[in-house]
Amino acid sequence: MWVKALDSAPKEGTMVEVELEGKDLFIAMNNGCLYCGENRCPHEGIKLTLGCLKDGRIRCSLHGFSFDLATGESSQTDIENMPIYPIKQENNKIYIEV
């Protein structure tokens, strides 16, 4: 089910937090693409929005682990991958499939 999350996309290189259907998510704009993932590092549970975006990855501010924005793949083989969610933009509105 697609749910409207934002009235417009975040600016390039930024993230915003959203809560949808009881899930704490982030929406990021990186290199002109929109991404959505769970706003919780699988390692220690800290909000990923406290970290930064770089080279198509989101980096956790606590231990520096990073996750691929497109696939959720972790930079460390012993750390779980980040859950990601399908995202689309229609008429400037941002929708997430939850």
C-alpha cells in the first residue's frame, strides 16, 4: 500500500524523518535519487538521520557503519542490512510503500 509521506522531496544531500504506519523511517535525496529506509541502525538502534549521506550510503554517527541507500546492504558482514522501502514521486508528492 502506497502512503503519502511528504508534500515535496528533501533537498539534495539531506534526509528527513517520517513516521508512517508506526514505522520510523528516513527519506533521503542523494545524487538526484530518492531513498527510504528504516531510521534505525541495525547494530545499536541509533537514528540514522543523526549520521550523514556520502557516495550513495548513509553512515551511522555512533560507530561509522554505513548502509547502501539502494539495497540496504551493510558495510560490515557481521551487521544486519538496513530495511529499505520502495519510494516514488508523483506530482511533487512523495509516497512510500509500507
